[in-house]
Amino acid sequence: MRAVQVERFGGPEVLTVRDVQAPQPGPGEAVVDVAASGVNFTDVYHRTGHYPNPLPFTPGSEGAGMVSAVGPGVTDVRVGDRVGWVNVIGSYAEQAVVPADRLIPLPDGVDAETAAATLLQGLTAQYLVRSTYPVRPGDDVLIHAAAGGMGLLLTQLVKHLGGRVLGTASTPEKAGLARVAGADVVVGYDDVPATVREFTAGKGVAVAYDGVGASTFEASLSSLRPRGYLVSYGSASGPVPPVEPLRLAQAGSVFLTRPTLGHYIAARHELTERADEVLGWIVDGTLNVHVTGRYPVAEAARAHEDLEGRRTTGKLILVP
């Protein structure tokens, strides 16, 4: 079996394709023939060691395909089932071993490539707007990197829930994509707080969804209304430096949280409930998935280079 291996932490060049032993399912596990795997900044963090794994390992924490074998004790899935998964390392390969209780059944209206392009970011967007800060009709919302894979999903969901979106984007092309997704206003990364005050008639936003991190944190903090929420869910530009709690009071008794998907899908029922809603949104057209880069698994390094270089919009996937 061919798989991408990381044998040392580092840049995209450490992603190398190797012939490895075909996986066998253990108790409670299933082997899935991978049809597609999503490319995410989480994979970059694993590759660099920011989120370390024992070496060597196969990266990729999101995928979809067909079950080809099941281990002892597996009753939830069968050989031939179409499934997807998130937060399980090893999808940059022709086959992956996944705990059966982490597999998500795919409905007829969602193909494997769409699922692999949507599940991780879709589940993240779902918990961000439903649970971390439940968006309400009339809420003003700041979304950074609004033309990225996450940003486009968040923009669509905030609009679906009745909010108004001020998005940031680095180029006119990306700004156009964010507007098509529903953003009310899209601006560059300079003077965001001033634009927010104009957009909200001086009130500030109810919530800032910030997956960029170090370079946007101050703008996010300065854009909040009193008792607003700064949801720092990623660090594409680097980790946010330590924050003195007093600064949250000075900004208006605001809330700061650093959520992660694993804590919102820890229970099987929560995983399936969130996934059912996301997949339902795809089927009924609420969410339009933008796959803008499709790479062979052997070109995983190029996919990472394009993602980190901010040369992409929408979602990137790898295919065997």
C-alpha cells in the first residue's frame, strides 16, 4: 500500500510517499479504502511538530471512502458502507484504519470527495456557530480569512442563521468569493476595528471567529462589543502570545475561548448529531462546498506549500 510518511518534523519536503504494509483491523476497527482525504492546517501542525505525533506517521485527519474490512466486535458498519471520518490520523494513504465508532455514514446525496472536503471544517463550523457562540438573528459577526475553506463555510452558516458578516480577505479575488458566499462587507487586514465600528454603528461585533491567530488577534479583540466573544479556533499565522486576563475586562468584559473539535465530538452521539446536520446542509443546498485544489497523494507536499503560502481559496483534497 502507498502512503505518505513523516519521518521527521519539518517543512512540506518531509512528506514522502512510501510502500508500507497494508493495514489490518483490530477489535472495534475498520479498514477503509480511501477515495479522498482533506488537507487542513491541522495536518501542517502535525507535520511541523506543533501538534506532535510519534514518528514515523501518516498524516491526514479527514477522509472518506468505502469500508473494505472490519475487525472483531464491529456492528455499526459493514463492508461496502460509504463512510467519512475526522480527527483520526492516517488518511494520506490508499487505505486507513479507523475506529468504527468514529465513522460517519454518508447519505446518497454526498459523494466521497465532497465529504472529505467538508467534514472536518464543516463540523468545526457547526460547533462554532451552534455551541461555542450560538449565532442569533441580527448578530454582527467578524470572520477572518473569509475566502478560505473554513471562512466560506462559516460565512454561509452565519447568514443561514440570520447574522451579518464582515469578512477579511487578502486579495480582491478572495474578497469576491467571500461576497458570493454571503458576506455583507469584505475588507483587507488593515484597520479592521475601524471598519467594524462603521459596519456596526459603533457597537462592535457579537463574535469574532479567528482562525488566523497571531497576526489578527489584536484586531479581533478590538472589534468586539461589550461582553462579546473572541473565538480563537486556529493559528495559521502563528500562536497567539499570552494574554493578561485584565485585558478582557478593558475590552468590555469580553470572553476569550480557544476551542478544538475533539472536545465537541467526544461522544458518539454528538459526533453523529453534528455530522447529520452538516451533511443535511449539503444535501439541501444550505452549504456549497468549494473544492479548489485536487492533488494526487504523491503531491501532498505541493498541497501543503500552496495552503501555507495562502495561494488557495476554498478546500484542498488529495486523491489516491
